[in-house]
Amino acid sequence: MKQLREEFTRFMMLYKFGIDEVTTKLSILQEEFSLVHDYNPIEHLTSRLKTPESIIHKVKRKQCNPSFDSIRASVMDIAGVRITCSFVSDTYRVFDMLTGQQDIRVVEVKDYIKNPKPNGYKSLHAILEVPVFMSTGVVPVMVEVQIRTVAMDFWASLEHKIYYKYNKDVPANLVGELRAAADTANQLDLTMERLHDEVKKFEQSSVVVPTTTRATERPKLSDRTLRDLNEARQSFFQHSDSE
């Protein structure tokens, strides 16, 4: 039992480090956008590590060999990272930036944004293989990444709470209302992104490009400069009168 406990601890430790690798990459992107760009597509990050009980339950449900190698090959969502973005276009932008890094390999992608689940669920799911650098060498670890908008995340959180409360046996009327709420969330995403695009276009069209001052243009003087000029004139005339 002691040996099994130690092996399970090492097994879980690798997935925890896999989460750290992905969140570090995303935190760097967040900070870069905050310092260099005028807009940050990442609202916030969350992560979770499946509990041993949840892993065992999934192993039984999938009827796979309970060895660590089999679990590693069959259960892809032990480590999870969720990225919440402002707009739908940001979900794909962040996905491209993250998966474009050389040490990340895309194993699987499920686009529930373009192809929502029947209940209305939307999110961009990806299984990514990331390298974890241990003292004994590099170990590839699978991490599930979910990317969604704020509206999608709010809907998914509510849906999860309802299904948990009713033990997945949700009344038909609530299922219908959830589906309608998903449509409403989608319309909100579309409207907010349209407004965001209009604001960006307005800002771009309002940028004033400095040009060479023409002879006919009057020079602009600040109030401070005018006060200094007035004081200098008064001082000059007072000095002239005293002479």
C-alpha cells in the first residue's frame, strides 16, 4: 500500500506540473498583452486536477486496465485548464497563440463553439501534450484546455449546478429553458463582439496623424507659457521705467 501510494503521488504530481506549464505560458501572454498591447483577450484562468476518486470512477466507467500506463492513455482530462475570454474571436486567437508554441503538441480538438452540444453547451476543447522537465528527464503530459467566453462560462456553470442538483435527471421544462438561455448567451456574444468591433473602428478612424505645421496655422501656447511671457513683459517694462 505504501508503494502504491507513492506511485500514485508521482502520477498525480506530473499532471499538476503539466497544469503549471500551461498556466505559466498563459500568464506570460496575459502580462505581455497588459504591458504592450491595448487589449487583453484573456479575462481569467482557472485550473483543476481530478481527484483520485474521480479518476477511479472514470476508469471503471471506461472499463480500462487500472494500471498507470493505461490510465495515462485512456483518461485525457486528469489535468484541466480553463481560459475565459471576452469575445468568440478571442477564443480562437488564444488557441492559436498557445498551440503555436514549439513545445506544445495538439492531440485532439473538439470545437463545441461552431458545433454546440444538443443542450446548447459551447466551448473550444483541446487535448495538449506538454513537456514536464523532471530530474530524470522530460515527461510528456496530457492537459485538457477549455477556452470559452464569459457568457459561455456563465451558462456552463449554471447548467452544471442544475444537473448536479437533479442528479442529471433534469425536468424537461428546465432543459428547454437552459437551451433558450444558451441561445440568449450566444446572441449576447454576437452583440458584444459587434459593439467591440465598432468601437475599434471608431478609435482607428479618430487617430490624428501629426503633420508639418503650415504657415497659416496659429501656434498653440499653453496657459503656463502665456503667464511666463506676461511676467517677463511686466518685469521688462518695470525695469525700463525705473531707468
